[in-house]
Amino acid sequence: MFQRELDRLATPRMNLSLAEVMRALGQDGSPEADAACRAYAATLEWPPVADSVRLELCLRLQCALWWLGKVRDGDPAGETGSELLESVLIEYWRDVGRVDWLYARLVKEWAEEHFPGSTE
């Protein structure tokens, strides 16, 4: 489901500056992206958003895919579908998800590529 939504949000091409991309990577989360995630959790439809918010939503979905892959056998603790979506796309992203995902995807992968065995 997250991959399908990621594919949908990633088109059409986003027109963003480097500053907008860095802001999306560097902030805990924007209120606009939180609101879009809440709307999606309630309706399973994304509201219209600016490209900068769409990028942040794509990053949150990538992070959710990564996290769910790590906890695949975990128990969602009785959460409803909409509660799980909000939990993963908002709370986890704002708490530690963004930093953990960025580290694993960028820093750790780069280090392993350039210095094999250095991240073990």
C-alpha cells in the first residue's frame, strides 16, 4: 500500500529548489504534511498539496516502508488502520523515524559502499 501511494504522489514531477529539498529532509515535519497524513488516514485519499509538501509525504512513505520492513512481524498493538497510518506517518516520522531512516539510507549505505565492513 505505501509503495503504491508513494508511486502516486511522486508523479507528476516536482518542481523544487535545493533549499526546499534540504528543508524537507532537515525538519521534523510540517503542519501541512501532518494535516495531509491525517486526511489520508481518514479517507485514503491525499488532499491537494504543494510540491514541497508532496516531497515530505514521499519521504514519510519511504521511511514508513523502511520501518515496516524492520518490524514486519510486530504487533500493531490493537491500532485501527487509520491510527496505524497516523502513528507511522506522523508520530514515528517526528519522533525518531526521520533520523533513523536518513542514517540507515544515506550515511550507513554510503559508508558501506565506500568503506566495506565499516558499519558492522
